[in-house]
Amino acid sequence: MKATRFRLINSFCFLLLLPTAAFAQTNNDPAVAGDTSFRLKGYLNQLQFAPLKLLGWLNPGIELGYERMDKSRWSSQLTATYLLPYTLLEKRPPAPYGDKSGFKIAAEEKFYVHKMARKGFYVAAEVAYLYSRNTTAMSFESITLARPYRDTFEITKNNLYFSLKCGYYFTLKRIMVSFSGGLGAQYRNAQQSGRIHPQDQFAGPFPHFTLAPIYNRDGRSWEPYFPLTMRIGYLF
């Protein structure tokens, strides 16, 4: 009876420790991580490029970044984005529409779940600042006129972003590819200028739906923020 109970206890302990043993093997087995770990090879610096930013609908731009990793699980990253007047998927609109300029800078702190693995997950916290200025045109309902009218105006934005992100990466020799998504908040500070009648309201999206009234509205507010990023980096 005692022998049977002893075997049951041993089996139960083995089942509890099995996932821990498997995790430890994944992180320490040289065939998995050690012989190809970029940290062991001394590749603690990374230059990054975000190709999908060129196709972005809201704030298309050229984004470059630098990441400095230590020999533990942490890294610090700085990125800078030069905003483009329009996405590469669009034809250049006639002036003055789409005449956009500006920049975005961000600082991010990362924690890699697997210390020495050549692929795995990470979590990160990011803070960013965006400045943009563009000229656009929208239709408005006039208080005095019987029909809507179209007005061209300029909008300037100074936005702050705060987010927590989770990502996945993998390395191919000196190339690292990473994907991340997250949840956060943005403090939106937008100012319109050059409008004929600032008190008039937007005429409405019908018959075609558009996000222009939301994107180009005036004022300050806190809003949700959902960052999605894909980056390609060079380790050195």
C-alpha cells in the first residue's frame, strides 16, 4: 500500500515538473538557442525598418529605428518616422489636398521572454509623440445658406501615445523580423485653421462613408490606441 502511494506521489510530481523541464530545455539547449543566439555572438545592436508604414492609411511614413540590447533580457529602442504626404498605394492627390508633413518619435523598452532563443516572444512599453500638419477639404452644413458648401482648411496635430505591446520575433543569421500589437491610449490635440465659418458642422458622410470627420475634427481628447507594427532589423 505504501509502495503504491509512493509511486502515485512520484508520478504526480513528475507531471508537475514536466512543463518546467521542457521550458528549461527550450531555453538552454545549445541546439535550440545557444549556438545561434545573437546575444552570445555579441550582436547587441539593431537597425530597423518598418516597411508597412509606407502603406499606412492614417500616418504613412518612413520609419527607422535603433535598438540596443543587453546580455540579459532587456533592450531599449528609439524610432523616428518622417511622415509622407500620401500612402504608396495612392496616387498623389491634386494640391492642396493631401499636402501633409510632420514626424513621429518613440521610445520603447522591451523584455524578451526567452533570454537566448533565436525566436520567441517579448513584451514592451512605448511612449511616442506625433506632430503633423496637412491641408484638406470637407463639406459643411451652413447656418445661413440653404445648401452645404465645401471648405479647404489646415489641421495641425500634437499627439501623445502610451501603449503596452506584445510581440514575436525570429532571426535569420543577422536579420531579425518582428511583429507586435498592443493596446494603449492617445492624447489627441488637433487645431483647425483657415476655415470660412468655424462654427459650421460637417455635412455628413452620406451617400459615401468616410472617416474624415473623425480624423480631421478639432479639439483635445483621450482616445484608445491600437499599435500594430512589423519591423525588419539588421543585427551587428
